[in-house]
Amino acid sequence: MTGGVPPVNGGGVPAGSAVRRIAVIGAGPGGLYFAALAKKLAPHREITVWERDARDDAHGFGVVFSDETLDGIAQADPPVLAALSAEFARWSDVDVRYAGQVRTCGGHGFAALDRNRLRTILQQRCAALGVDVRYRTPAPPVARLAAGYDLVVAADGVRSATRAAFAEAFRPELDERHCRYIWLATDKVFEAFTFIVEQHDFGALQVHAYPYSRRRSTFIVEMAEEAWRKAGFEEPAGREPGRGESDLPSVLRCERLLAPHLDGHRLIPNASRWIRFTTVRNASWHHRNVVLLGDAAHTAHFSIGSGTKLALEDGLALAAALHEHPLLEAALVAYERERRPVVESAQRAAQASLEWFETVGRHTGQGADQFAFNLLTRSRRVTYGNLRARDAAFVDAVDAAFGGAADGAAAARAASPDSAASPAGDPDGGGPAGVAPMFRPLRLGRLRLRNRIVVPPLATFTAVDGMPSGFDRAQLCAQVLGGAGLVFTGMTAVSARGRATERCPGLWTDAQEAAWRSVVRAARELGDTPVGIQLTHAGRRAASTVPGPDGIGRPLADGWPTLAASPLPWAAGGPAPHPAGAAELAGVVADFAAAAARADRAGFDVLGLQFGHGHLVSGFLSPLTNHRTDRYGGPLEHRVRLALEVLAAVRAAWPAGKPIVVRVSAADWAPGGTTEAEAVAICRALAGAGADALDVSTGEVVAHQEVPYGRGYQVPFADLIRNVTGIPTIAVGAISGHDDANSVLLAGRADLVAIGRAHLYDPLWTLHAAAEQGYAGPGARWPQPWQPGSRRPPGPGTDRVAPRLRLLPEAAAPVHRRWLPADAPAAGSRDQNAGREPTEPVPN
């Protein structure tokens, strides 16, 4: 609505009647867009925008929009979309330039625009609607504005003075990251979103580039801190250009380093200098009548292109909330309640992307196809399945490369049959092209797995006196029938004292061994899927109740004495465990070895060792739970001693041809806990002592952990261990879909994927995943009695055949679309501002 009587809500109150005078601090895209929409919805409002810079001052270069955001603009303010659309650069391809090669994936869909043109369009819209925008006018103190206006909207950016003024209310968290980056433009017009990753003697250098007009592209150069220093950028950056000035020596150096990609074109600065990205989060976005918007409230790393998008969406949501709620407090609560989940989702994806680029050196040993796929799926939002939907030919090429590498590894092994161990990612034959990664075989030690899916240990808490129950038997048999490549039984104690609960099974008596032999025999009658057993001593987590809905067990009122590295209770107020002495530790080592021998006699194919999740051995590994001063405490080489002693004893008792998988907690999610470097060192030591693979988990070491739960949140740790050490890893943690499993495997982040809770929901998860993907090969064998059910059953409407309703067929949208503006400068040409020395031009 652009004029007339203000709209009314159901109660007859004019929309936004409690908010008539609005002050906006900052005339960036978010602040201007909010002002325009708020004025459009309620023309009676008095809206004033303060901006310290001039109307025509140039800030930044191009911005990228998603289709989702453009749909919102189209609905909210069609004149703005019409003005933007006339100037968009549009394309659908992503080019990955790496190791002297280019890989292209299409079907994505991008629209970009000069940020300054966006701001001009919004300035014009505000002027047309009667918004008072005051340039070259710093905003009055926020307290004064709050006293004189009904609402103050702080759109004053990542260094928000408003946020700082009310820090106790907003409770900001500013996470400054490790990489250095410099934001530039170039007069080379790229044809697609282009990622450049180059390995130099100083380390990896990466570029994020995309076109945003007929004559310019954004060009962001990024480097890890150590590489940045080695490359010699530190000295010129130390001269600290003044406000609005650029670090010109660095711009020239980047231009020389990246000359092969610039084709004779130049880099263009605009207040460009090396900075670190800061992720901004706030516990609250509003305080009384002051509200944060855009970068003042939150930031998301530029590698997913979300900053301006999020600010515009904030502006729309805030204007809508004011329109829908007559009382200000209700409107601000509604705004934050609506936007926070969206922003936090974007920040999770941005964080994953940011961390991938911070550690890109881990992946620069990959082939060009796998590296491109890894880069494109880095945020976990883009996956194997939706990449296939966008550009099937690209995914087929990566699949073929993955299978080709597997075939090459198998041929090499055939020439050297005595080799027992397999390096990370070394499959036993790739199989035909077009097979999804999860259904390709893998050799683990001398055991061949038909696919890459693992059912991890899933405790049933149904045992009595340590004896596996009928439910344990039924669960193992069901999972053997379900098609996974490897199935583990749940948490099995090596001694009565090492049980987590009274209902946990064990393997310390002849009767228990016989019971497990019977369970394994029953599973063998149903199929040849390898089965494993996980052995543990629960340490200070022993003598607990069966976990409730929150997954946490509490100390038993009449529990048995527990053993640990140090006398630290698991939770505040709980009983303190007994610190293990030398004789007790020797007994624990002997218990593990004896249980391993029993597991072999019972017929298990794989042995799992629980060295994570705060159990006894985990308690020795973590500095948070090991405060000892003897040979088992202090520096890491002492803290890892018990783990190596247990593993050595188990390796001696367990047949050499059978693999051992060790579970570790690679992060404690608490200050002062295990570092990434320590996790790598621990895993290297375990592999050297005989572990065939590492099941890389995190957390559960201390009760006060703060875990950033989310889809695949633990995968980066499996990625770290695998790609830094070369040790085969199993990825675990909130992976429940075959699309995510395929993405993890094809990107080279892990060798196997553990699917836990989804297998409780559906014991036939692997077979159903095969049916959903149309796969019927040897990697997913249906039991003969169930063969008729191996195809996905038809659902409602699947028997309907649609009639032809078009006289002429509709042309399919092209997968590949490049930005090829007719008047773009040719390679080697320069625009009117060109000059050999970089200057401070105003972007078009």
C-alpha cells in the first residue's frame, strides 16, 4: 500500500499505530530497504535515516542475490525488483580453477549487481516514498534517538556503535577468524562464479570471484594467516592505510600472483586492505525500542554470499512485523522469533564454508574432480543429490573419477597381494561408473566391505547380568538383513565394574561369550554382513541409570565404585570416582585383552574399542579429566599411554587379519579441552599401534560441554583426521540421509559413514536408500525372501499418466549459462579508468 488511509488490523487499530517516528542508523541496503517498506506500509510514519557518508560515496563492489530473496522483493515492492532486474548479471555456472585445471558445474542460478547501484535504487525508492535520508550526517547518540523516537533501527554494520552502547543488553559474541582477505574488483568480466585455489611455496591462495556488471567482477583474495605472512603481505599491511584508503602494495602483489587468471586485466581497490572476517552473533537483537538489523545483528561469511541478502530479508521481516503487531514490543519479539532461525541456519552453513576455506590445504592433494565436488559441498547445504539434479554430467564425472581411483588402487593391490593394510580412501575395486559412492566397496584391513555404510554401536539397555538379551539378538539380525556394509553391537563392558549401567551387556565370563557366539551364529544364518563388537570400560560414567529421553544417565543411588584417571565426578554433585592405580590399570588392560580374545572366539569380524565419550580411556586422553602427575598424566605423550597399552594388548589377542576400529572424541566442546593438534597426534599414535580405522566422534567427555549440534556437525573432524594423517576414518554424528552420506564420501571427508538413529527408525535403511536411488547392484543385496520388495512401492497418484497439454514442447532450461554481456571488455582490454598502477576508482 503506497497511500490513502493506513490499513487496520482485526481489532480496528491502525497498523503500526504505536510506531509513528522511526530513526534508522545507517543507509546501507538493509537500512534503506527497511525504511522504504515501513513507509510504504504506513505512509503516515515519519522515518529518518542518518548516514555519515555522502550519497554518492562508493562502498564495496558486487552483491549476489538468491532466487528466494528476489521472490521476496518481487512480492514486497515490485518497483524495486524491476529496477534491479534491468541491471542484473545472470549466470548459472560455477568454475573451480585448481591445479592448472578447470571444472565447471552448472544449474545453480545467480543474479548479481553493483552494490552501489543497489543502494542508488533504494535511495530513489526512499525519496519517492518520502523517507528523510540525511547524508554526511552522523547519527545522534543512540540514547538520544531512543528518547525522541518510537523505534531506533541500528543498521550500522559489523562494527555497530549501537551494539557496543548496549552491549550488556545485546550480549554480542564476536568471533574473529584466522584467514586474511582483501576485497577487490577487476575489469576482467568473469563468465561464472569462479573459485581459484592455487598452491604456492608459501601455502594456499584462494579467490572468490564473480561478475556483477558488464564491466566488472568482484575479486576477493583470501589466505590463511601463516601463508599470508610467508607470502610477505604483513609488512605493507602494517602501514595501516587511513580510512577510505587502500593497501596498494598488496593489490599490486595480488595482481602479479594472479596474473594468469586476470588475462592482462587489473585489480581495482576501494578502501581495500587485509582484514579478518568477524562472525557476529547476539544473544538478543532488541532492547527496549532499539533493534539491530543486518550486520549489526549477525554476519555470515562471504563465501556463501549472504550478507546483503540477510540484511534485506531482515528489513522485510521487521517492516512486516511492525505492520502486523500494533504494540512495539510484540513486533520486535515477532521479528526476532521469525528471523533468528533463518539467520542461524545461514550462519551454520557459512561457518562450515568458512572453516573449509580456512583449512583448504588439507584438500589440495585431491584430484581436480573430487576437489571441485568437495568445494561445492563444503557448506553441507549443497549435496550429492541436489548437485546431480542441477548438473548430472558433473556428478557423473566425479563419480567416474572416484571409481577410477578405486580401480587403480585395486590393481595396485593385485600386483602386491601381501599388503594387508589399506590407506585412507583405498577401495577394493571401484565398480561400474554411475554407482553412488555409498555403494562402492572398501577394504578394511583384510576385510572387504560391500558398501560404505556402518551401523554403529546402538545400546539397547536390555541385558541382565551382562548377558545379551533377545532384543540384542533381534536388533543385530535385523541390521544384518538391512544391507549395511558393517554392523556393530552396542557398548559391551570388559568387566562388571566397567558397565555404564546395570542393563549393559558384557564379555568377561564364559557364559557371556557363549551367549554372544549364539547371537553371531543367528546373524550368520541370515547373511554374510561383517559384524563387530565394541568393547568399553565406562570409567567415571559407569554405575549410571539407563539414559532417559535426554540421553543422559544419572549416578545410581546404590551403584558400584567407579574408576577414572582423576577423582572428578561426571556431573556436579555426583560421586567421585576412584583414581586408578598402576595395578588397577594393568587389570583394565588385561580385561580388554581377554574380552578381545572372547570376541574372536564368539565369531566377530571386527573389534571396536571405545576410547571416546568420557569413558575410562577417554578420561585419560583429555586434559579436562586427567589431572594426574604420574606417567599417565601431564603431557599428551603420557596421557595417551593407557590407550596405547590397551590397544597393544588387544592387538596381540585379536587376529592380525581382523580389523580394529577405535572410537575417539576429537573435541571436548569445552574450554581447555583436547585441541585439533592433539586429536591428530592421538590418532596418529593409535594408527601406529595397530588401529585399522578411527571412528571420529566428539564430546560427552565433560558434562558442561557446549556442542554445536546440527546436520553432520562432527564430519569436519573425520575430515581433519583423514586428510592430515591418511588414516581411514568413519564419519558420525547427525547423518541420516543417503544424500549426505554420498556427499561425505565423494568429497573425501571420510571412508565410511555411520548411520545411527536412522537405523533405529528403519533397520533396512541401507536397502531403502538403494531403492530410492534406483541402485540394485552388489553393494546392496536384498535377502532372497524380500526380493519382491526391493523396488520402491508405488504411492498415491503414481499410476496416473498425464496427458499432453502443450502443442509444442517446452524447452528445458539450460544447465550451463555464462555471463556474456555483449559490450563486456575483451580479454586484455581495459575500461576508461584503467592504469598500470591501482588507483581508487568509483565502481560503475
